[in-house]
Amino acid sequence: MGENKDNYDREIGMKKWKVAIASIAVLGGCASGLSANIDMPISTGISAMQFNSVASQYMRRPTFVSVQHYPSGEEVMTIERDDYGVRDKYGAEATSRIWFDRSGAKVIADATNKYFEWETQASEAGDIFAKDIAKTKSIKGGAVQVGFASGSGSQHYLTLEFCALGACLADSALFFDRAGAEALKEVLTDFAEGKIKAENVSSKYN
């Protein structure tokens, strides 16, 4: 797994110089005019993983899912992973998140099928590789890149990265093992089909 992690890091290393610029663009875009009038947290079985350099393995982190409803009528799902409670170089509390609308949710859900296919094949063959699967629009002109990344010959992950200005934020990629990808697909499918909607649940409690 360590060898593949090094290979994966080298593969994305050439674009890391763009990450700081992309991060600023993402933060600026999210703050410029998008204001949800309903933000509903969703209870799910989704648990994104992050590489722990101390343990030298991918580990599950607290993961939060919510749906935001905007005045335009658009609904956006957010998946956010708690990144060990550290702070980034800008002083902000470190979290990794992605955003997408219903059409984006369908693209990602469909892409999990390719991940499941490759995961089975790679596990049987003991192959190790990293490869993009699909990309869909996010908010404010960004995109979500769906990919496949091996941790070892028997451990393979579905990855989600937020991309902006031609660079994907590889350091903030969300990783899902097969069980996590199955839970992710279920939630994304429900959202894409309109079965999960933002509503003011607190209004029921008087």
C-alpha cells in the first residue's frame, strides 16, 4: 500500500502547484452570492476515508451530509469530511467537502458502477493503479472528479475530488472503500431521484 501511495502522490504531484490558487477560487466562489434559505442535515451511512500517515493506512473519518435549497429553486448536496481537526496553511479548520446538484449526483452514482467493476477485477488480479472514471459539474463553475485508486492489490478506493481552474484538490480527496461506495451510491441515487429534499424539519417542533 505504501508503494502505491507513493505512486499515486507522484501522479498528482505535477498539478499540486495549482492547488493553492484553486483553493482560493473555491473559497471565493462559495462565498459570492450563494445563500441557502434551507440547509437540512441528512442522516446517512456514508463514511469517507483519509490517509493517516501515522498509521500508514486509510481510515474512516466523521462525514456529514446535508442538502441546501437556494432561492432559485436549486438543491445542492454537500458531503464534508472532518480532516483530523487540524488547520490548513491559511488557518482555517481543515475539512474536505464537495458539492453537486441532482444531475451531478446521478453522474457520480452511475460512476460507482465502474468502480465496483474495476474493484472486483483488480482484487482478483492483484493489480494496483489509479484512473479517472467521470467528471461532473459542481457549483460556481467547479467540478467533481470521480476516480479509482488502489491502496494495495486487495484494497481499492472510489475517490471524489473537487476541481477548479483546471486543477483538482488531490490533498482533499474523499476516499471510499467498497462498503462506503455502496452507501454513497444509495444516498446519491435517492437525491438524484428527488427522494431527499431540503425542508425545514425544525418547524414541526413547537
